[in-house]
Amino acid sequence: DPANESGFDNSGETLAMTPALLNKYLAAARHVDDHLVLNHQGISFAPHPVVTDTDRDKYCVQRIVAFYDKQPTDLADYLKTAWEFDSRNVLGRSDVSLSGLAKRNGVSPSYMERFYKLLAGSKKTDGPENGPLFALRKRWRAMPVAVSREQTGPTKELQALAGWIRDEREKWEIPELTIVAKVVQTGSQSMVLMKNRTLASNRTKGKLPPNPNKDPQIERLRRSVAEFCSVIPDAFYVSERGRMHLKKKDRNKGRLLSAGFHLMTGFFRDDQPLYSLVLDEAGRKELDRLWSELDFVTRVPHRQFRDFVFFERAESPRFMKNEEFDFARSEDKDLTSVEKMKRLAEVYVRVAKSRNASPLVLTEIQRYFSGMSARIRRVENERQEAESRQLESVLRLASRAYRRSLESFEREDLLQFYRVQRDKHGLAHEEAIRDLVVAVLMSPQFSYQTMEAAPGTSTTALTGHELASRLSYFLWSSLPDRQLLELASGGSLGRPDVLRGEIKRMLLDQRSDALGIEFLGQWLGVRQFEQFNAVDRKKFPGFTPGVRRAMHQEPSRYFSHMLRTNRSILELIEGRHTFVNKDLARHYGIPWPGKDVRGNADGWVEVKDATSFGRGGLLPMGAFLTTNSSGLRTSPVRRGYWVVHRLLGEHIPPPPPKVPDLPADEADLGELTLREVLAKHRKSELCAKCHSRFDSFGLAFEGYGPVARRRTVDGGGRRVDVRAEFPGGRVGVGLEGLRQELVTQRRKQFVENVVRRLFVYALGRRLMLSDRSAIEGAILALERGEFRSQLLVEKIVLSRQFLQKRDREFKPNR
């Protein structure tokens, strides 16, 4: 997007919707639309495209697997909680309950109760010595006890016991059912599903020793095994399967939630132990919803049945190869209709009987057809019932996109668009919904911040929703959230006290990072630094993509921290701290980790005293120094120009034509240093006029190489000189000398430039003469308020320029 004269691309004066740009918007809208998911309650968006069946399967399956993976099923965690409960008096927690301790440790309270009862049962119920209960409790009672408050538990012993429990449970596992079917294939869906159901039903059962003679000792062992296995399932859930008709040793794995069919689509739910033992009511509802949405979103029952028909006709022994099955083919549009499925079931059962299928096989065949028909009918009914909710959901999306309530005519226009797509163009519901979403995203009401001018010749206050949009795009570069919109609808957003509260709330929100990325990045010319490719990677191998990415983030993180903590804007140039991650710390020569760093969850740390490493504030940040180098050498000219033009806001005219270029590499300068070459260049009166204004600021950075690493010699092996004689004759040395020059001699100029630039960005237009009083008022408030950054934001937001708009026939006061 083109930028305005201040360098910002959010200006209506320079932005235009060209045909080429319109096509890009349309492509972007369709890309978003590819992520659209239609569910029971309306619409949502997936993190990846969900256009194909495979895409939808991936989306739904990964959500279920992610749910499974985050559940507390590690027995070691329950053992540790039980140990802490038994040791609660020694650990100083005598009043803690088992349930409370389970919640604190992140394990299931309900399962903890059952598991602890299994561990700590009385000796009378231990069972025989060869039973699992006796062995488990014997090991538990031998566990080391706590002897001090500081003790964290015998981790090694607890892990070993958890391993023993798993091994012991495996000893009592019921053997897998072997599919024996001569009439139908062992890989037929009905047979595989029978095997899956049998395995699932045995998760909390054990292989009980036979006791035909009712021997009391064997009976006690059976009770021991049954109780042990009822609490310790052979699996809490199954998240992947191989081809289930094969022997266990021959199966491949890795097909998440697969039913285990061969060459057929299908999923099978096997999580009853997790569901009944571990999850609370909310967790059960969530898991039920995820599995229900799997069928709903993917239409997998329909696809599974089509694959069944194809498989039965194509794969040996081709049960459906005879002519009597010719009415049902996998490609038939009506294959999953009630009538055709009923007819196919009747023919299939009749043929199976004629081929002497066993009663068990016949029962499973009938169960399969009735079950598949019920699933397909349920999905069809649910999808039909959800259509109106999905349409309403798109209308709510439109309201969010337009950042206000829809007008009645807008709502009707969108509904009419949907009806035309269905009735006139013959689109299915999902296709029409997708087109409607694209229409919303292509609407000018979404793409533009529209502020309708009122009739009159003066100014009018913004409406609540206009103000909410302007504020959210200023601080977040995004849509207003619900709270902003509610305040706008209620008419209170324009009150100064409410606005002050919203400013503080919004700056504390993570979305305010966008202000650092967009405003600071565009102001200082590093918004696109992550795509910067002017560095010779062979000469500077340390400038890796990770370092470049970190350099790109460093300024915006610094700026966002300044705003959130309400620090002085002067810290942009005089700050003593910075933020680095491991890549950037290594590049800068900062120890990782070091005594002066405090860590964040995302791998970034604050270096409190960065000056000892030649860092602190914006000036020595890698993004600025690297951008303003010349590939193989530093560029005092470009670095100095950046300080004077970007930071201080001075206008420097472009250089005259045919100015000779300096050597690209410092090694090619010959006997002269870069400083001496520039001094020679300034002897020309034409050149000196501008260079005398900024060269010295760049020379102060000579202690930093082309990719911002500190150095003492240049690329030609000559010792660098970081002295600088600033305009006016003042002399400074290196970064600290430059800081002092800016803070003591150029502070007013710097502050005014920051204020002017932020006003331009916030208003989305160039400054006018009528803005001068607001700018001067903001500068005065900053001087009185220790230059606090949030104060500047507040002065801008509460200004007449931000809160009002010009009337249609506006006439300035003369």
C-alpha cells in the first residue's frame, strides 16, 4: 500500500482500490473463506484450509486428538498426588483434601478418588499374594515417606511404580478377538467394527482365571483382578489404529482415530475409560461435541458407506459382485437414501443367509446397516436444522466486520444475496454460505473506515461505533472488541473518563503489540525488515533468518513494553534496557542466560542493563543499523540520515545527480578510512550543505559493523574511530555521546517529532494547520507529565481531531 508523506500506509489520502488491488482483496477473501467451517451452532474458522474431505478430516481429527493429549492420564501424576496426600501433615498441609490437592496438581479429582482407594485399601481387601491388588499395595506401603516440609516426593520411585502398574495391567489384558468370517471378508466394515466394539468394551475388564469349581482362593484372585482392571484400564483412549483385520504384529499405525478399515474411510470412538473415569461433566460435553462435529463437518458416515459399497464390489471375494446388487453403486447420488439403504440391507442379508453365514455374522451385518442408516439420518437432519443458525452466524459476522449493528436494509440485502445464490444459481447451502462470507469480506463497510459527514458547516462528534473503530484501529490495528462495541452502543464511549479507562485496558491487551509493529515499524522504516535481503550471507554467516526475525521484533517489543508500563517516550533514545531472545543475545554478545536478564514465556528476556553490552534503547538496535548499512560495509551517511530524518523529523533534500558511489566494501577503501573518505566528500560545498547535518550522527555508530555487531576494527582491518563532532561544534564519543547529544540538545525536536508522527498515524491523514494547537497542547502535557507514553496516547484520543469529523459543507474559521 502507498504511504502518505509521513510514511504511514493507513492514510485515506493515498490509499486507492485499484482493479489489481481489488483482485488481491478478492483472493484474500476467498483464502479466508477456504478456512470456513459450518458446524451445529453456526460458523467458525479452521487454522488451515478445509475445502476438501481430507482437510475437514484433518481439522476435526486433530481437535479430538489434541483434547485427548491434554487430559491428565499419566499415572505418575496420580501417584505423586497420593504421596503428597499421605504426607500432608509432614508437608504442612494437614487441612488439604484429596480433591483439592488433585485440582492443584492438575489431575482429575474424580479419578484421583478411585485411584487412591485402589492404592490405600485395607489389608483385608488386598486379595491373594499372586493378585495385582496385593502386589500394588505392598509396593505403595513401601514407598519412602516425607521427612520435611521441603520434600517434593520420591520421583524416581513413583515413576518406577507407574511403570510397574502399566506392566502388571498388560498381564491381565483380555486377548484380542480374532475375526473368523468365511462368507464376508474379514476386512468388511461390519466385522472390523465388531472387533473394535469388543476391544472397547474390555478396556476396564481383565482376563479372569477360570474357576469352574468355585475355589475360594481363585475367586479372591478374580475379584482382585477385576477391581484392579476396573480402575486401571488397558488404555484410557485409542487415538490411532492400523488395519484391524490383521494380526496385531502386522498392523501399521499412524492413522489417527481411524476405524482400522482397509482402503475405506471411517473413524471409531474408543475413549470410555477417559470419559467415565477422568472427565468432569464439562469435559464430557466437550468431547461429545467434538465427536458429533466430526460426523457433521466431514459427512464421514456418507463417505464411509460409499466406501463400503465400493469395497464390497471390488475387493476379493467381492460379496456384492452378483447382478442382484447392480442397483447400488458407490457413485449413485441416492446411495445413502433411506429407500436404497433399506433395499441394499435386505438383499445383503438374504445373500449372506443363502451362503450360510453364521448367526453372529448375520447379527453384525444387520447391526451395521441399521447403525449406518441411523448415523446418516442424524447427520442429514442436523445439517438441515443448522442451516438457519449458520445463516444467522454469517449475519453476526457481518455485524462484526462492519463494526456496528446491521441496518435492516443491509440485513435484507445479505439474505437476498443468499437466496439468489440458492434459488437462481442453484448452489447448495454450503456454497451459498461461502459466497456470502466472501461478499461480507469484500464489502466497503468492512474494507473502509467510513465516517459519514453530517449536514452543516462545522464539525460533529463521531458516532459511538465510528469512535470505537478509530480507537481500535489506532491501538490494535484491528476490529473493536465486544466491550468497545457495547460501550459504543450504550452511548458512553465518548465520555473522557470512559475513554481513559479503555485506553489503559487496550494498551495492556496483547493486541496493542500492533501499535509497535505498525506505527514504530513504518515511522522508523523497519516494518518489512523480516524480508530484508541486502546482507552478504557468505561474509556474515551469523546473520541467520532467526537473527533477522529477532531484529525485526526487538523494536516493537521495546515500544510495546514502554506503552504497557507507561514509561517515558525519552526512553526510546536514552533507555538502558532492551529485549532479546537466544538468537539475538548470541549475535549481540550477551550471555544467555545472564544475571541481567528476566525471562518471558515466549523465549524473550529483558536485559536490564544493556549498556554494558553496547545496547539499550532504539539507537543500537540491529534492525536500524543493518537496514542503514551498505551490505559489505557500514554507512555513516545512511545511519546519520536515519537519525536526523526519522528520529528527529528533519527534511533532507535528495542528493544531486551523478554523485559518485563509495566503494561497496571497506576493504576496498585503500589507505583511507571511511571517515576520511566522507570528510573528503564534504569538501564540496554542494555536498557539505546536507552532509554536515547528519554525517556526524552516523559516525558515532562506527563501533557497530554492517550487521550491528560491536567492533573495534573495520572491514579493512583499520581501528574504528567513534568520535563525532555534531552540528554546533559539540563532540561526542560513540553511542553514549550520541545519546547525550539527542537528550540534551535535540530533546524538544525529538519529542515534537514523536507527537506529530503519532498524531498522523492515529488520524490516518496528514497534519493540517488546525492541528497545531492540539500538537502543542500534547507537547506541553508531556513536559509536565514526565513524558509518559500513555499520556501522549490519551492526549491524542481526547483531542478534538480524534473525536470529531468535519461536516459536509465545512468552512474553517478565519
